[in-house]
Amino acid sequence: MKELYSLSGIITVLNTPFTAADTLDLPGLRRNVQAALAAGVAGFLVPAMAAEVNKLSRTERRQMVETVLAEVAGRVPVFGGASAPDADTRRQILADLRALGCDHVLLQIPHQTDAQYRADVLDAAEVGFAVLMLQDWDFGGGGLPLSLIVRLFEEVDSFRCLKIETVPAGVKYSAVLAATDGRLHVSGGWAVSQMLEGLARGVHAFMPTGMHHIYTAIFNRYQAGQTEAARDLFYELLPVLAFANQHLDISIHFFKRLLWRQGIYATPRVREPILPFDAIHQQEADRLIERVMHLKL
């Protein structure tokens, strides 16, 4: 019987840093990795939606994963993002990750039918990764059928982790954990706006962007039985989450700006096309960034 994959805590999703010339800022990426490691994160995901992955070339995707793998040096797992709109591109990215020595991978595969989805997962699993994380992403509904998740968990040895980003997510967390006897590793995503609920439901990890020290402190306090202290700290973040969670693009703008203000990224640059971040957005973001930077843990 497959046992629970042992990974508990914050798996941080890295924003892509760009130079003023719109090229990858790899020194900035390394600084972000070091800041996250110092905060005690449990792992990394790179690149993903928060990394503006659809605007990155295949070469840029490889460079990001290669840089993070080298900087992490095996201290925590690095999940390489292999999501792509079509199967051929996905195979190319999976081959790139394998060649880099990345043995953990995250996939978001469009679900059309159960048979199609299962075939795509089996195809990806044949590449031979140690750990396959599927992203159950559906901002408008319940996401993947529970019966399909359970079947794949039993059939595919490498399918050990599921990142749930559905509406609502809470009941899906509990349903998946119950249906797999707690053996399928479950992560919560989308800026961890439901972090306290997820912790109460037994979610194993969370996959936010930035604010490494704050998220790890909330998680560690809760796991240590300091639930009220964890709750109080989470409540301090609510204005930030309310602002950043307006839209994924606003979140990207905000956390790039935060990392820039923290001296980790050289610029807050984002790539087009993206929703605008006007002067009012920037004023409000700067107030919230001050709140984050001066929050006492």
C-alpha cells in the first residue's frame, strides 16, 4: 500500500524576476531562494502560474529550474512546473526537467474526459519522475472528479501529491483525504487564503508566493499547538490577501513589488500582457508592503 509522501510546511512558488531589459534576473532568483530557505520553507515550485509561466520561453523555464536546483542543492524538494496547453509541449518540458535532474514535477492537465486525463497522466508518469504532483485547478467549480483522483492514486506509483485550487477548496481537501485514507499528500494553493481552514482539515502543505517567514511561522505555530497565535498572525495578513487576491495578475504585481522593496529583486517588472497596476494600486500596495515588512513575528 502506498504511504503518505513526507512533506510538511510551506512549498513556496517563486515569482520570475526580470531585469530592466526584460531578461531573467538569475541573481535575484537565487536571493529569493536563499531568503526562503532561511525562513524554513519545505520546498519550491518553479515555474508556475505566479511565475508568469506562459510568458517564459522553453529556455527560460530550463534556466529557472536549473538555477533553483543548484541553489537548493538537495536541501528541500524542488517541483519543476511542467504544465503546458498541449501534450507535445508538455513532453518537451518533462524531458527538459528530467535532463536537469529534477525528480519532482507538477502538472496541470486540462480535463476533458476521465479517459483523456488518465491517458495524459500515464504518459507523463512514463518519463520516470520520483514524485508527480497533479494540480487540481478550477477557479469556477469543483475540479477533477474524486473517483478519478482515487483511481490515479492507486494506479500511478509516482502520483503522490495533489495541489487543490477549486471552488470551494475546503470540502475537496476533506473529501480527498478521506477517500485516500490520508495517504495522498494534499497541498492548498492560491495565496493560502484558506490556510486556517486547510490546517483544521489536515492539509499537509501550502503553496503561496513570497512572505516566506510569515507563512512558515503560521504553519509552525499551528502544528506546535499554538493555534491562537497562528490565528492572530494569519489575521494580520488578511488586508494583504484581500488586496492581492483580487486577481492572479494583481497578486503577481504585488509580490514582485514586495520582493523589490525587500531588496531581493532588482526590479518589480512584469511581462505583458497583464492587468494594469496603476498609481492607486501602487499606493495601496506600498501601504500593505510596509505592514508586511514591519510585522513582528
